[in-house]
Amino acid sequence: DKPWPWIKNPEEWNKTLKDTLKLLFLNQGIILPLVILPYYIKNESVVRMDYETLPSCFEVIYQTVIFMILEDATFYWSHRFFHLDFIYPYVHKIHHKYVNTVSIASEYAHPFEYIFGNVLTSNSGILLFGKRTHLLTQMMWTVLRTMETTDGHCGYDFSWSPFRLLPMSAGSEFHHYH
């Protein structure tokens, strides 16, 4: 029922959008490459990447279900941690700058939270499975996870969204309430 931020206060929205784009660039353009840099230096991949062992449909589905469970559990506990009084005002409060969520806010996080609350939690299953995961499965999981979090932050709760079928998916209404 509340107006979108760009309608309510366009000047403040432009400033928030600029801050968001800067933080997204920092997290995804600088922090993320630094997190995965050791694997490039060692010329080693966490997952297998050969064509000969492309995953079967069963393997992709099985691993994706495990990834969902692990991501949900690790995200829940990291999120609880970021809401503790001693860390919330310095780290997680940044993400809650968006009262009415919009999709771009899904990745709007302090760099510390981005690494430990987003990157590591989303990749916890991949790190656990290691070479038993194929790059194709990792890519499909990353797309699925990005689409789900974008949907959950978009500001609308689409009843027809396929993510409402997932047992651990929280829609935009839940995030707004949070």
C-alpha cells in the first residue's frame, strides 16, 4: 500500500540507487573476484568442468535439493547472526535501508555480509560436494538462486511464481514484513 521509493521521494531514490550500484560494483566486481582468486592462482576449480562427466538430470535435481537445504540452513543462521545487537547497526542495517524492497536490493549488503551471508551460504552445498558437482549444476543453481532472491525482493508477491512451490522460499511479502 505504500508508494514506491522513486515516487515518494525521487531525489532520495536517486541517491539510494547510486549508493546501491556502488556497493553492488564493490561486492560483485571486486570482493567476489578476490574471494575466488585463490582458486585461479592455484589453477584449481572447486567443481569438475569436463565434458565427459556432464551430470544426469537426476544428479542435477538431487544436488539442487541438497543445495537448497544447506543454503536455507546456513543463510538462516548467518541472518540471525547479522541481526544480533552488536553487529546489526554496522553490517546488516545496510540491507534494511530498503523498506519497500525492490529486486536490486537483494544483493545490497555490507561486504562482510555479502561474503559470509550471501556468497558462502549460497555456495555451501557446492563447497561440500566439491568435485562431485559439475560446473553445469553450479551454473544452474546460481541462476535459480539469483532468480529466487530477486523474486523475494521484487516488491510483489506473485501467486503464480514458481518459487512459491519451493518449501523454503519466502516471498516479497515475508521480506517486507521482516
